[in-house]
Amino acid sequence: MDINKKEYIYVVLKKIGISYERSSHASIMTVVEGTEIAKELDVTPCNNLFLVNKQKEYFLYLLLGDKKLSAKLLAEQVDSSHLSFTSREERSSYFSLLLMQLCSWIDQ
């Protein structure tokens, strides 16, 4: 796919009627950094957790910044014996595939 992925996402959001506010910041490596940026933007911090089970089923779990993840409880809720964090390679591969599918859907 020979497009700027970030810019294409903005086009897609506009095309399907989802409003957004764009803000740029340095990469966030710790909860403390995320909390500081959230305070500056006057928003609630949120952790985006991309999880996978042994059957290679993927789950995107959004967790408010002040909440703790109970992986055992979440695994029970999605009827799975175990959940773990995805690797960087899995995230990159999965989201590239998702973007390509979204592109083909929007371009129809």
C-alpha cells in the first residue's frame, strides 16, 4: 500500500462522519508520561491493550488510565483460558492488514 497511513486514517474518519481532534506528542513510554500529557490536554488517560489468546484470537481492550487490568477476569469474560500482550510484530502486521481492509471498504 503506497499511502501515508496516518493521513489516510484522517480521510476515512472524515468520510464516515467521525469527528476528532488531532494532537501530536512524543511517544509515551510510561504511565506517568501519559498522565502528564492527558492533564495538558484535559482528557482522561486511556491504555490501549492489544491482547491475544492461545488460539490466536486478538482483543483490543481500552482501559481508563486509573484502572488496573485483571487479565484473569478479562480472559473469563471473553471465554479464554489465557490472554497475553501481543508482540510488536503482531501489532504491526495486524494493524497493517486492518488498514488495508478498511481502505478497500472505503474505496468501494
